[in-house]
Amino acid sequence: MDQPNIAQKAPMVVNVEAGKTYWWCACGRSKNQPFCDGSHKGSSFSPMEWKATASEQQWFCCCKHSAKKPFCDGTHKRLA
């Protein structure tokens, strides 16, 4: 399986809106991190749909290796 590009080795905090659907970039190629801009087309990656249940801050994974996708779990601290 292909490995995603590491967009950055830190999470990105985003103020999300309750009821809104977000499409998290799984490939790491998007210029609209942490969200999808369609750059995955032609690859084995697909964006991950996530719907906010509350208006709040969320820490989205940008290294693309988190076990708690689309959110950061600290994996970026162990990447080379």
C-alpha cells in the first residue's frame, strides 16, 4: 500500500461548526490542509468524511499516520 505524504509534523487546530461535514485529506497532497482539495485523484487514497457534532476546536492530523484519523494522536512525534 502507498504511504501518504507528510503534510506537516504537527496537528492543525480548526474551529469546526456543528452539523457541518468535513473531508479530511488522507493522501497529504492537498494544498488545503488538513482538508481535501481533490489532489488524491489517480492515487490509492480517498478523503475521510467527518461530521462535527459540536462547534468547537479539533486537532486534525497532518502527518497522515495517526491511528485516530482524522485526529492527531501524537504519531508525528515518532516519524523520521
